[in-house]
Amino acid sequence: MDDAAFTRKQFFRLGFSRAAGSVAGALLGCGAVASHALRPRVRPSLVRPPGALPEPAFLDTCTRCDECVKACPHWVVKKGGPELGPRYAGTPVLVPAENPCLFCEDLPCVRSCPTGALAGTTDPASLRIGLAEVDLERCYSAKGQPCDYCQVHCPTSPRAIRGASPGAAPRVDPDACNGCGKCAQICPPSAIRIRPLS
């Protein structure tokens, strides 16, 4: 992130986290931290490209060759960074709230995979990469404010996200939602996230 883009809040949060890391490192060197304080790294919640095998099999099969990243014509598939940890860094990920998956008709990401880590069907209509979840505490519509961005922009047919009535909280149909992320990208209060399927 560009230094100029840091907010005051982000600046202090970064400073405190670095300071805490230094203190923890010093304590570890002295043997002063109890073993229960050393928590294992939590598995990141990652949305994978269309056709991805279940996560354990995907990690065993993916060679981090970047062919799917190169093949994506809309720059939706990205290479996971080092912040994900050594097991996940370099694997292909999607960030639907920033750049939704368009489920291209010919699925170039799936066709480009040489190992079968992306081995799903070649029919885009039957693929799913995640499931939309609405945070009702943040959702304008759930609070009675008129907002239907997520419903209007949902690309599935029938629409996977819709309200029972104007001003009502939107509901997600898990059978219709493919996890593309259009709703998450368009949501003004960022009340929608895409949960990976595995």
C-alpha cells in the first residue's frame, strides 16, 4: 500500500501491531511466553477460481504455475501474497468484492490448468466459487433505508439475492448464488462478503 494512502487509524494500527510483534519476539527469546499463548496460524478464508478442487486436494494439486492467473482475461484471478503464509502464498485467489468473477463462457482459467487443480465442469452456469452473506448490522435495506443495489446487479437468473419487499433485508438463495461477488462489489456499506465453499 502506498504510504500516502494510509489513514491515521491505519498508521497507528500498523505501529501498534509492529510494536506488539517486537515485544512478543523479545519475550519468546527469553522463554517468557507460555506455550498456550503461541496460537497456530488460522487457515485463511480464500475464494478460489472456478472449478477448484476442495481446498485440501487443491493445495496438494496446485503447483503455483500461474497459468490460470495469466489466462484470466479480466485480471480476476490473482496470485496470493506472502501474507497468506507459506502454505497458501503463490496459489491463485479471487477477491470478489474488488473484482467479481465473470465466469467466462470458455473458462480460460480452468482450461489453462495443467495439473487438474481447476478441474470443474466446462459449463459456467453450473460452477460456484462461494456464497454471498449479508451483514444485517451494516445493510442499509435491513435498516429500512431504500437500497437495492445488490438485487439489481445480481447477474444470476433467477436472482440469487433479493428482498421480500422494498426496504426488507435481502435474502440469499444458496441454490442460485454462484459467489461471483457482484453484490459485494456494488454494496455501498460493504455489508456483503463472499464465503468460500470449502
